[in-house]
Amino acid sequence: TKIVPTTHLSMSIMEEVTSEMKVAMRAKDTLTLNTIRGIRAAFINAMKEKSNGGGEGNDISDENAQNVLRKMAKMRKESIQMFTDGGAIDRADQEQKELEVIERWLPSLADEAQTRVWVEEALEQIGGDNNMGKVMGALMKAHRADIDGALAKKVVQDVLSSK
């Protein structure tokens, strides 16, 4: 059963995740439910870290939630690659399904064409210096929430090698 997120404009990501957990429970969708429980646990850990392990907050900001989700998505992508390389296709498929659940709450990232435009802008901003670290720094400072770091690195390398 495909579960459609019940996204509401006034709900925080934490509230949406909690709402989706209830939907998954009712639908008896164990994969989605287990993934969402993992997301909630990561959010709670982030809230505890934010409050230095002392108190427990009731909510996590959407920005912090997206950072947590990005880390979880990155871990899933790395796992998918390792499982695929190791021949464990069933485990890779499981990780892919979990990744799809996590990505429900992540904004879509820029494609390669848009990333290339931003790389060119970053190059102009730093004065045409062909230092990859400086280009990546300027790029990530301006577009961290909108860009895939791995894709950005690849595009920067392509652009710098063609100059």
C-alpha cells in the first residue's frame, strides 16, 4: 500500500513524521513504520544533543530536522552502494525503500545543470581562483540547503579541469 504524506503547511516536519507514523501503523506498513520510528529517534537524539543532554524539547526546528534527514539519506545512499558492490541486492533494495521514505521530507535538490550555473557563479565570486576548496566553500555557503554535495564536487572538478 502506497502511503501519501499528509503534508500540511502549518505542520512542522516533526509533526508530519508523527502523523505519518500513525498512518503507517493503521496501514500495517512495517517498512515505512520502522523507517519513521528511526527518523523520530534521530530527531529526539538531535533535540537532546541540542539541549546538551539535559532537558527534552518537544519539537525540532525544520532546519535541524532537514539536516538530520540529509545525514540519514546520505547513510542510506552509501549503504546502497556498498550492498550493491557486495552483491547483497536484497539489502540494497531495502535501503532504497527506506531512502524513499526519508526523502518525503527533504526538499528536492538542484540538478546538474543548476549546480553547474552555481559553480560558475562561485568561481566568479572568488575571482576565478582554481582552488577546489575555495570554490566548494563559496558554493556550499550560498546553496548548502539546495545542493547535493557529491554532485557539486563532481561538477566543480569537471569545471576546473576544463579551464
